[in-house]
Amino acid sequence: MTFITLLYALAILPSLYAAPTLLRRADNPILPEQTLTLLDNVASTTDNTSWTVNVYGYLTTSLANSPIKDIISLFSLNPNAEDLTRLEERIKLFSVIGVQKQPITVQLPAFAKAAGQQTVTLEPTSVAGEINTTFTITADVAGKPDATLDYKAVLDPSDKRDVGGRAFLVPSEGYSIISDIDDTIKISEVNDKKKLLDNTFLKPFTPVPQMSDLYNKLASGLRETNQNPAFHYLSGSPWNLFRPLLNFTQEFKFPPGQFILRDLAVLDGSFIDFLTQSKTYKLERIELLLRSFPNRKLIMFGDSTEADPEIYGEVARRFPNNVSCISIRRVTGVNAGKEKTQLADDRFEKAFANVDKSKWRTFADATEISADSLAKGLCQNA
Ligand SMILES: *[C@@H]1O[C@H](CO)[C@@H](O)[C@H](O)[C@H]1NC(C)=O
Ligand SMILES: *[C@@H]1O[C@H](CO)[C@@H](O)[C@H](O)[C@H]1NC(C)=O
Ligand SMILES: CC(=O)N[C@H]1CO[C@H](CO)[C@@H](O)[C@@H]1O
Ligand SMILES: CC(=O)N[C@H]1CO[C@H](CO)[C@@H](O)[C@@H]1O
């Protein structure tokens, strides 16, 4: 049994025959045993008078039995005490079942000012507990362009948790930085399955050197010229890893931004699939982003291990006017055999066929990239 199959059996299947939904109270509180995970997201506008807030996440409850022992023996893991604590924390994020057909009511702090509009009730969760919806609010409630909107879920009155979601109010024009996570900003060693497993489930997350510096310089360069930078972390990782990944970006001071992560339920096959099967998924997500923000320019960062060059190349062919720059990190030192193919010139030439040569580059070290040039719309250092 592969890892994902195991998780699938544990996490997804039970939700298909979960108990029928209980009668809910009118204010749809989230119950103490339920966990709401809403990924940091974006709101879009066409005229700055109203904002459409995107909501994506899951409502789940935990499974009683921990699969930790099975996982350790299944993958011959050899965790030390600290690893084991992390493994337990992270596996817990996967040992959940979706809570289906539950509407969730959220409260916006600013809504108190707008009489009669205290709360918004989201569309009920799907059969797998998924939430994918939008709500629209006026600018006096949402805030100014570039502001952050935090909203809270209505909880059971005895429940003192702080549960809710966050949306960045992204202006209709400006630059959107799309960044992959694994091996682009975080050392995951995707090319080695055992190391990938360790880096994902056992070890503290480690940043790729200087990437956070580069992103922050890029953000200030764009801000200085009023080009409204917004960050979008697009990864093949499952949504279950949202909290630790958010924590990672905060700890290493990456600019805050939207998280676009995968639904585990659509995956099967081997453990590695969550990263390797992400080609159409990433392309769809980028197209979805451009549908909400047709007038924004994209600066994209990815790496050589998976299909980022092919995906970003396709985006550049489909939306030539929207792509400002594609930068691909050349990953070495993990698996020489794979790297030879992944870093071959003809791989990149194929991936970027019919893409203007001035629109893409590769790099080994983030310090090779001039944030100033990028902020001026130049893909090669000026
Ligand atoms: C909305 O606000 C943004 C950011 O302040 C600005 O760049 C843009 O021109 C405004 N759009 C409209 C239609 O007023
Ligand atoms: C959310 O729903 C929209 C349609 O309403 C769909 O186009 C989009 O792919 C969905 N997003 C996710 C992440 O499933
Ligand atoms: C749960 C978790 O990963 N917590 C970490 C979040 O980041 C801080 C540092 O900012 C760490 O100390 C925590 O261990
Ligand atoms: C900023 C920019 O050039 N946006 C373009 C992105 O692509 C759409 C559709 O082709 C155009 O309408 C936008 O002008």
C-alpha cells in the first residue's frame, strides 16, 4: 500500500459514508471538535467599490486512530524524538474526515459598521468537506486596495478558538508574483523520494537561501513605483500542509500571500504524485488567477525538478502579454542522474519554445537575480 493510498483510505473514503448531517443551529457555528482550515486567499475588484472575496478550504474532524506506527514501518522511517513529534503533528493534519453539507457563517469585523450586514453565510461544504466559494462586499466594509481582510467563523459559544480566514485585497492592476514552494523557496529534495519524505514529514522546513530576501526586495521595488505587488504561493502539496507551510513562510519572512494548494482527494498512486501530477492543476490555477486578474502581469518563480518550466512556458505562450518574467532555479546535488536530464539545454528550449528569450531565465543562486531589474519589468539583469 502506498503512502497516498493509505492516506486516501484513512482520510477520504470515510467521508463518503459519513453520518448524515445533523440539524444545524441557525447561526451555523463550527463545533469544538471540528477544524476549519481556510487558506490565505485573495479578493479581486474591477472598480474599487466592491470586492469579491475568494474562500477555499476544508471543514474536518479528526480520526481517532493515529496511523503513525503504520507509516513509520511502511516507509522504514527512523525518526529521532524531535522528528517523531513533527511526524505526529503533520500526520495529524492528514488523519481527518471532511464534514459535509455544512454552511459556515463568517463575521467580518468591519461589518459591525454596516448595519444589517453582520455576517455572511458561505455555501455548504461539499461531500468531502471542501469549501470553494466567493462572497462580495462593498469597499467600505472590505477596506482599501492592498489591505488585508481578516474574518472570523461563528463558533459554538463555549469555543474560544480564533478560527477564520484571510484575504488580500489585490488591486486589479500591478504585478503578481507566482512562486512554487518545494525546491523553489523550501528545500524539499523532490528528486530523492526518501529525502522528500523526510523533509516533508520529519524535518523542520528549511528555506532556499536568499529567496526571501529577493522576494522582499522585489516587493519593495514594485511598491515604490505603485505597481501593487501580490504574492501567490502555488504548490502541488496537499492543503493539509497549509498551516506548517504558512508558518514556514512567516518564520523565514517571505512576503505574505495567497496559498494555492492541492486537494488530496483527486490523487492516487504513489506518495510522490502530489508533486509530479501537478502539471494540469497548476496550469488551471494560473488561468483561474488570470481570469480574476486579467490586467495583472506575472512574475513567476519555479525550479527544474518538476514541470515548472513546461507549465510556465505554456502560460507564456497562452498569455504572452501577461507574463513579465519566468525564473527557474537550477536544482543540483540531490540526484545527479535526474539532474542531468532536468538541466539539459534542450529541456529548457523545448519548455520555452516560442517564448521570447528575454522573458525567461534560469539561476543557480538567488543572488544572481536583480530585484531592481525585475521590478522595472526586465527579466534579464540590466
Ligand atoms: C483602484 O486602486 C488601485 C490601487 O490604489 C489603483 O491602482 C487603481 O487605479 C484603482 N482603480 C480604479 C478603477 O479606480
Ligand atoms: C472553485 O470553483 C470554481 C467554480 O465555481 C472552479 O472554477 C474552480 O476550479 C474551483 N477551485 C478549486 C480550487 O477547486
Ligand atoms: C507548528 C509549527 O510549525 N510551529 C513553528 C512555527 O514557527 C515558529 C517560528 O516562527 C516555530 O518556533 C514553531 O515551531
Ligand atoms: C497586463 C496585460 O497585458 N494583460 C492582458 C492579459 O491577457 C488578457 C487576455 O489576453 C488581456 O486582455 C490583458 O490585457
